[in-house]
Amino acid sequence: MVSVKVVHSSLAWVTAAAALALVASGAWAAYRRTAYSIHLVLLIRRVTIIAALLAGAIGGLLFVTGHRPQSGLHLMYGLLALVTVPLAASMAARNPRRGGIYHLLAGVLLLGFWFRLTTTG
């Protein structure tokens, strides 16, 4: 049987991969604003949000069952990771011409948070 910690860690890796794809698609959409590039950003954004939410939900399950992270910073970075992409989506809705840049930056921030999350245990 797979442990809940392994599932949480695996979902974090999936979120990091999705964030990397968000960086690439955001850069492409910023460079070439085509219907396809924007559609790709929206699709990858959806996958990234779902992966982050699942990782956060499993992390919350671990937390309430007594498996606390080694550092309180883990919780802070986890919460920041959950709000980063929706914030970029909100900013892109207000200024669609910069949507690619906002998603690119959200992906970079998410990768930074992922790195810190892996180092804070």
C-alpha cells in the first residue's frame, strides 16, 4: 500500500512539472498571442491548480492526522503555492494582453515555492 506521504510528495512533483509547463506556455503566449497559445495556457493553468489543490488537500490530511511538517514555513509556502496561479488568472482577466507574462511569473514563483517546500520538510 502506498503511504499518504508518498502520494503528497508525488502530487508535489506533478505540480512542479505543471508549473514548468506553465512557464513555457506563458512565455509562448507572451511572445505569440495566438488562440492556440492562450488555450494552452488555460489548459495548463487548470492542470496546475488541480495538482496544487490535490497536494494541498493531502497535506491537510497529513496535518490533521498528526503528521506535521518539520517547519512551519512548509505551511506558509504551501498556502502561497495554492494562491499563486489563481492570482495570476485574476490579473490576466483584468489585463489579457499581459496574461502570458502573469502565468509565466506564476509558474516561476510556484517552482520557487516548490523548491522551498521540498527543503523545509
